[in-house]
Amino acid sequence: MRGYTQGKDAYLKRLRRIEGQIRGLQRMVENDEYCIDVLTQISAATKALQAVSLGLMDEHLRHCVAQAIAEGGETADAKVKEATEAIARLVRS
């Protein structure tokens, strides 16, 4: 079971909302909306995706990484390394 399984429906709902935001952005560009308005909506969609990312990372740390640490050994080291690399990717984006 994945760490986010219990919150899966909420994540899907949020992702569908973001999908709607992206479709709205496409319409804005198609309709030649004002640049700043488009950029404002891009910022909102980006923040929404970041919120989903942070939620998933939290679930991963609390479930997958915590379980691996409890088991110890190389699995724990690998999960911590994996989480660290994922955080680095999120920070760079």
C-alpha cells in the first residue's frame, strides 16, 4: 500500500481541479488574454501542483521512509536517499 492511498480521492480531486486550471490557461491564451492575467493563473496552477507535491512527500516520509527506517539496514538507507533526491528535484523546480 502506498503512503497516499488513504488520501487518494482527495489527491485525485485536487489534480482534476489543477487540470481544469490548465484548460482555463489554454483558453486564456486562445482568447489573447492579458499577459499578466495569464501569468497570474500560471502561478496559481504552479502553487497548486507544489501543494500536491508537498502532500505526497509528507505521506512518503511518514509511511514509506518511516517504515524502512523501522526495518533498518540498506532498505532504510535507500529510502532516505530516494527521498532526499526527490526533495532536491522539488526544490530545483
